[in-house]
Amino acid sequence: MTNKGGRPRLSASQKKKYKVDVKMSTEEYYTLKSKAMEAGRNKSEYIRQ
């Protein structure tokens, strides 16, 4: 089968392999959300930095 285009594959070092679930209070969630917005990132990117 030939390549029909689409998104290129990520290298092994670029793939995200782990998922972490975190429970937080409403206040903690909205604090995270506002800090991420101020930093110009989404919540996941903000946590990873």
C-alpha cells in the first residue's frame, strides 16, 4: 500500500508514552487553567515545563 499523505510519524523520542491522571480541587484546577493561559500554553504544556 502506498503512502496517501497525512501526518508524518513521530520518532521514538518524540512520542508521549505515559499518561498521568491527577485529581485536584476546583480552586486548583482554575488556578492551573489561568496560569497556563497567562503563559500562552495549554494545561498539559504548562505542567510539562
